[in-house]
Amino acid sequence: MNRDTLIGFVLIGLVLIGFSWYNQPSQEEIEAYQRQQDSIAAVQQDKKVKEEMAQAERKAKAEEAAKGDTTALFHSALNGQDRPVVLKNGKLELTIQSKGGTPGKAVIKGFQNVDNTKDEVTLFDQTTQQMNFMLAGKQENIITQDLYFTPSNMSDSTVTMTAQAQNGGSIVIDYRLGQDYLLHFTLQANGLSGLFAPNYKEMDVVWNEMARQQERGFTFENRYATLTYKEKDGSTDYLNETSEKIDEKIDETLDWVAFKNQFFSAALIARDDFKGGSLMTSIPQAKGNGNLKQFEAKMKTAFDPTGRQPSEFEMYIGPNDFRLIKDVEEQSTFGKDLDLEQLVYLGWPLFRIINRWFTIYVFDWLTSWGFSMGVVLILITLLLKAITFPMVKKSYMSSAKMRVLKPKLDEATRQYDKPEDQMKKQQAMMQLYSQYGVSPLSGCLPMLIQAPIWIAMFNFVPNAIQLRRESFLWIDDLSTYDPIVEWSTNIWGIGDHLSLTCILFCISNILYSYMTMRQQKDQMVGAQAEQMKMMQWMMYLMPLMFFFMFNDYSSGLNFYYFISLFFSAAIMWTLRKTTNDEKLLAILEARYKENKANPKKQSGLAARLEAMQKQAEEMQRQRMNQQRK
């Protein structure tokens, strides 16, 4: 940069500074502008307050109007005292509120709460869950949540809740708790047929819940807390669990709707199905307040105003245990294929098949021997390694063949170093592979077969309630992360802890990647070896990416991946040590001589690839000839 240029830049800078100084507002102008902005803000705030007051007034009037609908007929039921009734068995304690006549609290026995202070889990209570049945009359509406019900026929497993009308009619909700986690109940209107239009055949059901945090890992549990539903004669589906808010209109007929936590669910089932309505889930909850997300379901179901046919419902309130849910489903009296075990998510169809017909059976068999859950994960890993060992060995031997042939490949392709000779080089390599009876892709295909097992376990382990609160070695709970260091501030990408099993998983991944890269490097020829350098960096960066992904995941899953990679590395090391390269090369030389003497015997993938390359080369030659013409 010369002197004139430097002077020019200085002058330009001085001009800009002077221009900015000259055009800056005076103190009086600043104060006047501020007063103007304050005045605008005050007007906007006043407008906002008025709108909020008007909205609150409209809401209050609507609520009063709704209550007014039931005032004439259910005047005596609008006032009373809440006298909850408790239904219980050895596994579930359910509180029925007399205000509203619906379940207000559910306590699942035999499972530790989030603080490990009680051997029970409160799935919901009257502050976080509400169920409401609404009946639209010709002149008056009946909203069960506004009414006080009188309990009768009470026992540990039954209660009848009755809201009495002025004309002698009533709304009756009859409850019966099964032997474990299934609640049966009916809603019936007696003596109220004149209140409804002749064609009135459906009532509205509104159910909402603030899902409570039940596990230590807030972020991980939130990922598995979903609003799930099943279409009639169809499959299950769920609202996206990661979106801030979803309000989805449902046109399909549904068998049931469930508010699902990671390990516990409440599912509402209608005998005559749910028709239409909307489902909503939102995540307004911040970490640390004890809640996960908000669920809401607005639906319609059959209602007989004459009272001859009650509306029948069932609720499953219990753990997400695949076998247990299947057993409980058999107690349903509706005769439907409810498929409630889909509450235990086992992955997409292929991975679900693996988990449904292999992993669960093996898991149940191993746990029946009394092994701890950590030992069960190790044994499952060993079993899977034993099953896939023939494929792994085949993959390794294919790579070993290419490794011992590398000097011959280098010699055969030495003359094809120019960029325009790359196709000839590939053709020469394929010809040599074919002559020695080696398939370069046979080492990849068996490894791809193992990928579905990894993904299947990715879906199975986080949903296995058997791992909940199970300890192993240094791990206190296999169903959540195992922190070796924790802090109060949330760091983006890491969170507020470091999980030891995640660190071990990433270290084993680096070790396995190193061994794999080294093995592949030994068999690369020419430019392939240069390309491997970039691939090596990618392979070493993957464990770092996995750390950010899996630091919040369950220690059971990280432990399984750590053990799996450790044994994979051990198997690869053992195969390398037990493979005699000289003997292997002698076998290949013998095969080469045999194929040389009988060229027609050459077959396999390498021969097909060679033929395809020759065909491609011939087509390229023809195109070049046409271009010259």
C-alpha cells in the first residue's frame, strides 16, 4: 500500500466521522423523540390492557352462560362439597372427584418416583389433569365439570357417581376398577330425554393433562412424551414430540387416545369410538418446574339421550410394559383389537419386527434367569455378536484378501496414473479381482446387515421400563444418563452434565474407527489412499457428533453401544492376529492359476463389475467417435 492510498483511506475515514458527528441529533431532539416513543408505547399498552379486559369479560360471560345453561335443571348439583372416592388394588390407586365425577388422581404402585422417596408414581392429579363430558340440550347444556356428584355403591373397586336433576332425572357415571391397570366406566342420562333434540346422538369429551416429569433426564423424557392415538381398524400415530405446539384436526375415527410419558401412560378408550375433534400438544414448560408438556384431546362419541344404552369407556393407567399391556388388553370388554402395546415404541416396521420377535423374547428369557439388567445387556450383545460373527468374518476375510493383493494391484495399475486413465485403472483392478476370485463389495454387504440391529436397539433400550431405576456398576439408573460431572448452567449442545457411558461409547467408537480405517487403508490403491485421508477425518469426527447427540440419552443405551463396539474391536483384532497372510495369498494364487487355465470359470460380483466397466468404456468410445464426426 503506497502513501497516496493510505492518505486516501484516512481522509475517507475523517469524512465519515465528521458526517456522523454533524448529523447526530441534539439532546433536545433525543428527548423529544423519547417522549414520542413513550407516548406511542403508552397508547399501545392501554390498547392491549383494554383488549385483555374485554377478552376476560367475554370469557367470564361465556362461562356464566355455560353454567347458566345447567342452573335451572341441575340447580342443586351446582353447589356442594368435593368428597373424593378412592378405588384401589395392589397396583393402582385412583381417586374419583365428586366435583365433576371424573378421575382426578392416579397413583401407580411399585415404581419409584422421580425423587426416589416413594415406591409409587403419581401420574396425574386434579391440578394437572381434567376430564369433562359435555351434553348439548335444546335449551340447556350439561357440563359435568360444573356439577357435584354424589357417590354410592362404594367399595375398593366400584363407585357410582350421580348428579341429580330438579325433574328427578340424573347423570350417572359408574366406575369399576379391574384387577390391575384397567378402569371400566359408563355414563348414562336418566329421565332427561326431553332435554335433547330427537337427532342428538353424540356428546363431547374434553380431556387435558399437564404431563409430569417422572425421570431425572428432563430433555430425554420429553423426547418420549407424546400424544398417541389409534385409528379404527388402522395403525397408531402420534403428534410430533419436539414441536413447540401442534393443534391437529382429526377427521378419522379413533379407538383410543393416550397421554404418554416415557414409561407410563393414560389411555382413554371408547366402545363406540371417538369421531372427529382435535388433538393438541405444546411444550411451554421449562426445565426444573416438574412438568413436561401440555396434552389436550377434544372428541365426540356416541350418546343415547333416552338412557337405554350407556356410553361405555375404559382407561388404561399404568406402565409402558409391552407384555403387561398385552395381558391387560385381554381384559377389555369391547372386543376390539386395541393394539395398546404400541404405546411401547419399538421403531419403524423393520426395526419393530426385530424388537417384537427377537429382542423382547431374548430380553424376557435372560431376565427370567435373574440376571441384573447390565448383565442382560452384555449377554444380548454377546448373543448378537455370535449370530453375526459369520458375516463379520466373511467381511474381514474379503478385506484381508484385498490387503494381500495390494502389491499386485499397485503393480498392475502403475501405468494408469493419469486422470484420463482412471477408467482403465478401475478395469484393470476389476480384472485382477475377477482372476483371483475376490469381490470388493463382499466386505460391505454383511456389515450392512448389522445396521438394523443397532437401530433396533436404539429404539428398544430407551423404552424398556425394566431398565428404570436399575443400577449396574457405577450406574445408578440405566434408563437415564449417568453424570460424572454436573453443573447448574445449561450449555448449548452439552446440557448440564457429562455422562460417563457416553464418553466411553465415543472413545470405543474412535478405537473401532481407527482399526477400520487402518484395515481399509492397507487395501487401498493409488488415488483411493489419498481419498481415505479425508474419510478418516470424517470417521474421527463422528464420535464427537455422537457425544453431543447421546450425552442426554440413557446410560443403558450408551453402555450397550460401548460394549458392542468393544467386542467388535476385539473380534477384528483377533481375526487380524489369527489370519496368516502368506497362506491366504497362496490360496488366492492357486485360485488365480485355476481361473487362468479356465477363464469361463471366472464369475461373481467382480466379474460382473468388470463386464459392466467394459460396456461403459465401449459406450464412451462410441460417443467420442460420434463427436469427432
